[in-house]
Amino acid sequence: MTPTIAKAVFVFLAAGWYVIRVPHARRSRRTPISRSARGMREIVLLLISLTGLGILPFIYVVTGFPRIASHPFQPAVAGMGILLAIGSLIMFYLTHRALGRNWSVTLEVRERHKLVTEGVYERVRHPMYTAFWMWALAQALLLPNWVAGFSGMIGFGTLYFFRVGQEERLMLDTFGDQYRAYMARTARLVPWIL
């Protein structure tokens, strides 16, 4: 295991995310939106997340900047990062597959939107967020740089903590008691941890 391989795995993780997401984004655009919470706040949160999970780490991968924030590479730590990256992509794929046309990059409810409670959604309400947390942790383990490595945790963490409550309110407004019952029997991110 070398730093170059770890950086390549990070690039593969980002490319895999793109390959998984693009077909679903195209398909979901064809389904009309009935409710949206998209606004400037949502755009800012998405940009913060993109900066942490994409822009800063890619600058580091390509240029090594900021070199002053680098720390010694540890192959065993990077190995754990590889396992988390693989798990993240698998989870990310399963969430998109389960959501189908209900998926949206922003907080939106589609026409004929149904509450998905099967597959990876059976025990976890937000497995896509779980996949992103896994990505952020994998990034921290793969990139031996305090800024580039941990920017994903900060960037995505900001989006998550300012968005998840709003998303659950949107689901409660849309699905009411059905969503309340779903919340009662599921965890937000990790099964069996309520």
C-alpha cells in the first residue's frame, strides 16, 4: 500500500459515486416535483459538502496542497479506508436502487412519491447519509493530510446536521403517521442504534 494507491482509491470512490448517481439523476428529472424545500440554504449546504468531499481533497490529490497539513502515511489505516470506500459505494448504490424515481439531490417530494421502507431502508431511514459518512471517514483514512482528509467530515457533517431535521419534517408533512411509525422502528444512520 502506497500513498499513490490510496489517492487512486479516493479518485475511484468519487468516480464510482458519479457513475452510480448520474443515471438516477436523469431518470428522476422526468418525474415532476410536487413539493420542494430547495432554496439558498440548501444550495449553500450542498456547496459546503461538495467542497469538503470533492474540491479540497481533489486539490490535494493533484497538487499535494496544503503540504504543511500532511502527516505520515500509514498503510494499515489506508487499508481500512479502502474497505470503507468499498462499503460506501455499495451502500450508495443500494440506496439509489431502492429509491428509484423517488430520489432527488435536494429536499423534494415527487408526484406519486412513495415512502420506501424496503431493502437498505428497512432498518435505517437515511442510508444514503450513512454512505456519505462512510465516504468522509474513508477520505480521512486514505488521504494523509489534516485538511484534505478531514474536510469531508466537516463539509458533509455541516450538510447533515443542518439538513436531516428538515428532511424528516418534509417526510412527516408528506407521509404523516406512516412516517412516524417508520421512525419508531428504524434508526437514522446505523441499524440497532436509535
